[in-house]
Amino acid sequence: MLSTGYSIHSPLRYKLAPFLLMLILIVCLPSMAHADFGVNLPEGVTPISNKIYGLHMTIFWVCVAIGVVVFSVMIYSMIFHRKSKGAVAANFHESTAIELVWTLVPLAILIMIAVPATRVLIDLENTDEAEMTVKITGYQWKWQYEYLDEKISFFSNLAKGAREATRDAEKRGSIDHYLLNVDKRLVLPINKRIRFLMTSNDVIHSWWVRDLGVKQDANPGFINDSWATITKPGIYRGQCAELCGKDHGFMPIVVEAKTQEDYDVWIKEQKAIAAAAAAAGDREWTKDELMVKGQEVYSTSCAACHGVTGQGVPGAFPAMAGSKVVTGDVKEHIKTVMDGRAGTAMQAFKGQLDDAAMAAVITYERNAFGNNTGDLVQPATIKAAR
Amino acid sequence: MATTTSDIQTEIDKHDDHAGHDDHHHGPEKGLMRWVKTTNHKDIGTLYLWFAFIMLLVGGAMAMVIRAELFQPGLQLVEPQFFNQMTTLHGLIMVFGAIMPAFVGLANWQIPLMVGAPDMALPRMNNWSFWILPFAGAMLLSTLFMQGGGPAFGWTFYAPLSTTFAPDSTDFFIFAIHMLGFSSIMGAINIIATILNMRAPGMRLMDMPLFVWTWLITAFLLIAAMPVLAGAVTMMLMDRNFGTSFFDAAGGGDPVLFQHIFWFFGHPEVYIMILPAFGVVSQIIPTFARKPLFGYSSMVYATASIALLSFVVWAHHMFLTGMPIAGQMYFMYATIMISVPTGVKVFNWVTTMWRGSMTFEVPMMWAIAFVMLFTIGGFSGLMLGIAPADIQYHDTYFVVAHFHYVLVTGALFSIIAAVFYWLPKWCGRMFNEKLATIHFWWAVISVNVLFFPQHFLGLAGMPRRIPDYALQFSDFNMISSIGGFAFGASFFLLTYIIVDTIRNGKPVKEARVWESAKGLEWTVATPAPLHTFDEAPTRELILAESSHTGSH
């Protein structure tokens, strides 16, 4: 021969052991899938989530079966068809029959998977015959829920304290459901076919609650839909699933499913709260009242971008402290908060805050962070400006 | 058999003569200008590979920032906005700066050697297409230092987050993408021209080594896909600066249109990064199994069908955008169809190993790890392709695990395999086999510790691209980060092994570095002289060196 070439022979144990380790890992996987420590999908509480779970397990097992066959053949030949064991290479290198078999068999397996998958898909996409409708609007970085039949509407923000807990390990351990808790839950009745309409106010978001088997993109300017019939009362948590900017990781979803009776009580409460809020806008507020309420509104609606201390994020989000708008003309300030700034991340808060909340937050901004303008904005001023 | 061997010997002698002759007359320039002005395919291949390696380290450093922040819950090291810049640039740099240039580097070195051509068909354009890259890469990285920070909208840069809501630096990002696209298209044209026009006269298409075949098909994918990306970023540029509303519903546009255009580029792009990997593995496995590649022609057809299918499955990335049910069904069926030709490839590799006479040199170990781990990535890919199940997987860590299995243990592992396989031929020195084996096990174990738990995280409900997470995800994130740091550290060892090989490696004299390797590249002297195949190899030599005709 022309060259002696380069070839090495080290002990087999040392070469193959980790491959075997990996095989063991793969074989162990199915058993882990049944264990209950957060390594697998939950079955969920809607017909759709159950079906998705079934489908998921079917494909999983098919993959495991194929994997075991392919890897076994590979490992067998790695152990027995080694030069160091005196194996002499065969010379076969073609077989149309075999090629046909391993084209057609996988094809048949795929068709077997595709049939149930298609069935689930058809069920999933059928949003007809809904008994109630909830419109979900994504905002940077919160969700708005509108009960179209009940005329109830509210925002759902990351729960209080979570933002501070991002920098404080002790708080993280003590607060309820760190990053998966909100200030106001989406309350839904069980055993009712609910249709969700998803849209967005700014960028693309995606509303995802695993236990409901619902994940649907919320696109600005378009409406998508999805549905669920929740079978068990309980609290189900989810998160935004589409990268939507800085605080994408901080816009959780909490659904509370109640029996019809409890749900009806809740609806009544919500209507009373709305009426009280409207009344609050009709009276004169003191500065202290406005400042307390204003700080609360600021921390849920403004702090994500402009910072808890009003420092902003240079180059991305302007600071509140010493800002020209905040320390300048009150009318300009009100207009900015109400209508937002076109072409920037500054949203229009007209539809998000009622008269009292908006008056309070503007008063707060004009008097906090060292902006001691002394200005007071009353709900009546906001009402007039709308 | 005997006559064939002596023919090869004569051929090698001839080449050795010619090589010495050429060096004597017009050797390369000395110093930096050699690399700036070079039109030699081997020099340019080297440049591409070093550039890719540096970018791999830069992108890897960003991955370390990501894993460090995710080591435990809470915000410890970076702000969410910077975290998003890291995930975005990590993706962009790995795709456009590391994996793609590395494969183009391998193509530059190997394709002329494997088809018996003296150089690439368009040597000056070759120089240009490389030298665009460092500038594009530098521009992309410079965005990190601009006011408002770099791109923070993910490597998929969905509108309107990347248009209306993006930092000012986005325009630099757009220009960098345009330049990277120019470079890729020129590289692809060069590869097609070389393969179709510069093959040794005796080499028919179906005589070509599989690495050459997979690159030929990949080059067509590049030419078809990159202009679509250029279109997408140009539309972004218009929306941002010239008042158009391609992706803005308020002006009659549609943000989902962006995703259609992006993925019409993006899905073929995925195959651009994996088809050459298939080629590499198809070269290595027969060598160390001492057996011809099983099903050569079916491998070629499978590659071509994967390439064609890659253009008609793009919307499986978009099952949740509100697509009509008929669209979802079509894209689901088309997507799972891809597993048929991909399965054929895996079966062919396994059958090539079957009843071979195997040895486990370092390149072979990487190739075997590729087959196993890529297959795992293929399984999760099949699961993701099932539209109704995708509801629960989409945009979670399950997806992150999936594409890292196919791109890290797939594409990247094949590049490392290729470097260990051909490095002795390139520099005439053998790597430290013991260190390389340690490095292999270190990398292959840590990479699984890094990415395997991410399947669990995704199924347990952790969305991707978040800087902080709920407490129930803590354990797996910590395990994943530990694997990540170990995998990251393995690249220091890899750097040492490569530099040590080039400087102090044991000299290799044999033309055929691996005793059972087949292919024209093993008929030229070691180290490969600057100029090879001044005279085309004969048909007899080509047939004798074919890894799939059964002349083993």
C-alpha cells in the first residue's frame, strides 16, 4: 500500500462507555415522563389539553421506539464490528429493496401519527358555538381582559412585590408564585364553552396557559381566536410566549376557574367596583390622596419602562426625573399620557386608566423624583380633556 | 487492485513534483498582505475557518452571559434589555458568523481538492466574499456600544418589535445583514461554478464525493434564500425610515407578513446549516468503517429532496399566528415528510457502519456523536412538526433544546469532526490524539448536560427568551448552566489542541493521512501544497478514489 496511515487502538471501554451511558439516559426518559417532578406536559383541565397530551405521548413513544431500534443497531455494530476485534469489512453498499423499506415504513408511521393529529387540529380550530367570549389584548407588558357579554374590562399586571423580588432572593422565596402571579386574575366559569379573542396594542404577544391547552399569538391590528371548556375549578398559570421586548418575562397570566354560582357573584362584585371607580372621578381629591393613588398606578403602569425611581433607560425609555414634559406644561403632560407618542413605545393610556387614576399618576409624576412642581391635577380636569 | 494502487502512486508522485515546482516560482506574499490579497482557495479557506472560530468564541461568550444570568432565578448580572441583546446577537453571530462561514471555509479548502480542480472558479470574488465578513461582523457587534443598545428582538427579529419598537442601532443591524447576505451569495455562486465547471474531466456528477454534492445543493439553497432575507430587512428599513407600512396594520400592512418572508428564508437557512454537515459525516464514516458509503445515490436524492421540501414548510414556525386550518394541515404534513429523507440518511450511515471494520479515531467519534445527537434533535423536530402538539411546545425551552441539538451537536459537531479529519492534511501535522479524545468526551457529555434538561424545562412550561423565571424551573436551569460552563470551557482546550497541532504537532508525511480514507484530497502531498491539481487527475484515479463504488 502507499502509506502506513494513521490509526489508533485504545481500549474499548474507555471509548464506548459514554455512548452506553447516553443510551441508558434515553431508555430512562420514558419512566421520567411519568414521574411528577415537572419534566413533562400536564394533562390539563380542558378536552383540548387532554387530547394534546395524548398526542404528545403517542409521538414521544413512537420516537423512543425508533430511537431504541436505530441506536441498538449502531451500538451493536460499534461493539462487534470493530477492527480491533478482527472484524473484516464487508463490501455491500447498495440495496434498492432496503432503501424502499426504510422509506415506506417511516412513511406509514407518519400517516399513523398524522391521522390523530389532524383530528385534534380540527377540534382545536373549531371555535363555534361559544357560550361566552373574552377579548384578550396584549400590551407591553400586561394583559387586558374584556368580558364582551358582561361589559367588564380590566388590566392584569405582574403582582406587586415581584419586581423588587428580582433583586432579592429572600423576597423571591417568600412571595406567592414568583413571576407567575398577577394583581387581578382572569376569572372564568367551569363547564362553559369559552371563546377567546386575541389581539395586541403594540407588538406581538402570545397568550399561553398550558393547563387550558391554549396558546395563540396576539397580533396588533388583527384578531385571532381560540377556545376552552374548563372542567375543574382551580387556578391555572401561564406566561406570554412571544418575545415582546424588555419585560417579556414579566407578564404572567393567571386564570381562576369558578363554579357558575361563584362566577356570578364575582361578576356582581366587578360591576359594583366599576361603579365606585366612576363615582370616585366625580369628587375633588386632596394632594395626599392623589400622591398615594398615583404611586400605586405609577408602579403598575409606568415603572416597567420609566423605572421605579423615574430614572428611565438611557437611549430607550426617557427618565421622569427632570423630564421636560413632566415638569413643563400640564396640558402637554396630560396629552402625552392620554394619547401616547406615535412611533415610540409610549402607549395611549386613555383606555387603560380612569379619570381618578390618570389624575393621580400625573400629579405623582409632577411631584415625585425631585420634580417638585407643586401642580395638582384633579379627575375633573382629565374628564374635561378626554 | 494492484494496478490501481500503483497508478495512484504515480499520480501522487506527479503532484508532489508539481507542488514543489510551483512553490519555487511564485510562492505567496509574506506577512499580512498575503492574507489580504490572496486568491488561493486554501488561504481563503483558512481565513474563513479562523474567522468562524473567532465568531464562535464571541457568540459562545454571549451564551455564557445568558447561562450565567439563568444560573438561578432573579436578575443577578444583567438587565432584561441587555439579556435580550445577548440572545439576539448570540443567535445571529452563531448562524451568520460561525456556522455558515465555517462551512464555506471547509468548502473552499476541500471542494477543489475533492473534485480535482486547481482552485475555485472565481478566485478574486472568493477574496471579496471573505473580506466582506469581518466588516459585517464588526458592524453587527458595534451595535452593542450604541445608544439604546444593540438589536434586542431575537435572531428572528419579528416586526413590529424590530421596526416601530426597536432601538436606533437596528439600521446598522440591517446593513450588516445585507453585507453578510452579499458574502454568502457570492460564496454560493463560486461553489456552484467550481463544482459544475472545474471538476476533473473524468468526474461525472454521480462520481462526486457526498460532501461536494451536499455543498452543491446547499449553494442553490443559499442563492434562493438569501435574497428573500435581503427583501425582509429592506422592507424593515423602509418601515423604519421611509414611512411605508409593510408590517404595520395601521397602514394596511400585516406583521405576520414579516414572519412569512422571514421563514421563507429561515427554513431553507436551517438546511443550509445542516446539509454540508451530512456531507462531512458521509465522508468520515466510510473511512473509519472501512466500507463504502451505503446507498450513495439515495443519499444524493435524499439531500435533494430535503432541499426541495425545505422551501415548502416554512410556516411550521408559525402555527400559532392564526393560520387557517387548511394551512396548518398542509404545513404539518409537509413538515413531517422531511423526516423520511432525513431518516434515510441516518439509516444509510448506520448501515455503512454495520459489518464494517471500525476504528474510533477522533473524527469518527465526532461523526458518531453527530449521528446519535442529531437524531435526538430530529425526534424533537418531528414532535414540533405536529401542529396541535406544537401549541404546547412553541416558544418554550423545548424548541431551544431542539434547535441546539441539531445546530450544536449537529452542525457544529460535524465542523469539529471535519477539522480533525482534514487538519493533518492541511498542515501536515497530527493533533494530540489523547488530548483530542479527552476534549471529545468533555464536550459531548457537557453539551448533553447543557441541552438535555432544556427539553424538561420546555415541557414544564418555561418560555424561551426570558431573563428570569419562576422558582420551579430553578434546578434544571442550574444543571443546564453548569453543563453550559463546562461546554464553554471545552473550547479553550479545543483552541489549545488546534494551535498546538499547527505549531508542534507530530509531522505527518503520508498523503493518505487515514489509512482507509478515499478521495482525491488524499492523493495530494501532505501538507497540501499551495497549488494542487495543476494537471487534472485521470478517470482511473477518480474511480479508484471513489468512496462509494465499492473498490475498497
